[in-house]
Amino acid sequence: MEPVSREHHTVVLYGIRDLHATSLSWATVSVPIMTFRRYSVLEQMRWSFRATRWLLRHLGQYDMVHFHGAALFNLLPALAAIVRRRRYLLVALSARGDLSPSARSNRIPLVAALRRRLVSGATVGLALSDDIASEFAALGLPSQRIVPMQNPVDTTRFAPLVPPGEDPRALSHTLGFVGKLCARKRPDLVLESLALLRQRGFHEARAVFVGPFDSPEYERFFRDRMTRLAVTDAVELLGYCADVSTVLAADVSLLVLPSTKEGLPGALVEAMACGLPAIVTDVGAMGRTVRDAGCGWVVEADPEAIAAAVTELWVDRDRWIEYSTAAQRYARSHCDIKAVVHTYVSALSEAGKR
């Protein structure tokens, strides 16, 4: 959105964690319509109400609305766009999630019918994976309105400091995880893999986790697992980080994302742009991206499988260099922000003609 805002008048409605309150300086106008600590049902309802009310009052000034995420509380404000007869664009962030027939909310017939109406009425659906495109189509969005799109990354900012052959990270034994620490993303499997690696001779192995805990309950579970696995001294919890480029450019040697649901996470393309090999599960576009790039392994969500892949990489420096080079090359050619912005703006232009 930042490059788009240089040529188009943009208003961004967003929520903020009170510890990280900030305005979006690149937007023409940024409106923090709520403060939250966690996404409880009550706070989701607050978001929907406030966003809908704002749109009903102001939408006459705008041509298009971008709805980010397919959770029902994000989609409900699209009713305002329908009422005000404005075009709207949807981005679903993960497959097998809110758009899936098996999603908990879709088991309620009225909710399922409402979501179908909101999705099928979109002017454009931006799909970060083939699975998401299929879910859009299943909910009635015509194929000509579904646009495949990569997650963007500023490849210049994330570029490694040195060539792969000289990169000290090739000799580092540090696992990296970037994203919300929650059951859906399964960072606890990274802990279990770390414990296995240390038991098998990588005594200096460490893990760095970047991201906030989703809930106090998961944080208690995660810290208990650290204690039980005896890896507390080998784990660094950095919490929320506005810019992960410096973390990825330090001594992290690879990224591990064993999620159950994803589209194409920004963390993956940022790590690839930074020259990090990746170990991922085959969900969303992660598996296809890593296979196409030739920059890592696609594994089952199993600590043994993760540890085996990590071991192959850590004992073979030449392979690390090969995967690092491949990751950077793919990120530059497919995910560079300039190319993705072109796709986004083209989608908006086509939508404006409908």
C-alpha cells in the first residue's frame, strides 16, 4: 500500500496494540479506530461496528475499499460498501481458514450465507495461493475477478550484507521463527526440533522467535514446553518487532514455519529475500514457493522431520550456499515489491472499469 499511496488518496483504518501505537505515516490519512490487547470476540465485534460506521459515514468520498483478511469481523464492514454501492477488494490471508466450509463460523447457515454474499460480491479477490483462489471460486466469486498475487517484500532492504559464499550464517546453528506465536503456526514444534538437535550433538543449537503471543494461554503452554524440553537457555523470545530485517541478517541460519494454515506468509518471502533457506509445511502457497525456488524442504508437521532437514543443512555448507542463493533469486524475481504493486494497481484499474 505504501507505493500505491504515492499516487492515490488512501485512508487506512487499523487497530493498535497500546504498546506499539503508531500512525501509518505513508498513508494520506490513517485512523486508529480501536486499541486491543488480543482478538477476543468482543474486540472483533467492536472492530466490525466501528469500521462499518466509519465507512457508512465517509465512503461516498472513495472509489474502492480494500478489506484485509477474510475473518467475518473483517468482512462485515463490506456491507457498508454494498449499501453505499462502492467497489471492494478482498485479500484472504490463509487457506483452509475462514473461507473454508469446515471453518467453525461457516457451520452456522446464516453466517455461511452472509460470507458467501460478501465474497461473491467483491470486485476483486486477491489470492496468495491456489487454495485461496479455489475457496474464492467455491464461494461464488467469478474466476475473472480472482487475481493471483505474491506477498511483497522490499528485496533491497532485506538483501544480505555479504555474498552467500562469505555469509557467516552458513556456519550458524540458529533456528528462526517469525510470526504470531499461536497454535495455528505451531512454534512449539520448533522447540521440540531444537531439543532433538541438541540431544543429537548440536549442543550450541539455538532458536530465535520473533512475534507476539496470541494469548496468555498459549504463552503458558509454550513456556511450559521450553521448561519440560530443557531448552530455556537456548531460546530467545524477541516479541513484536516492527522490522525483522536486522534479526534475519544476524546469525539465524534458516527459517522454520510449521503452520497448519497460511496463504503466503510475509515472513517467508522476507527470509528468502534475506538469503535464508526455509523449512515449511505444505500449506497455502508455502510448499509450492519453497519447491519452485529450490531453497529448502517441505516437511510434515513433525519434530523428527524438521530436525532431519535441519541436520542436512547444518552438515553441508555448500547446500546452505546453494539454497541461500536460490532463495534470494526467487524473491527478487517473484516477490519484489515493485512487481507486486504493479499486479495490485492493475487489479484496481481493471476493477474500476467494471
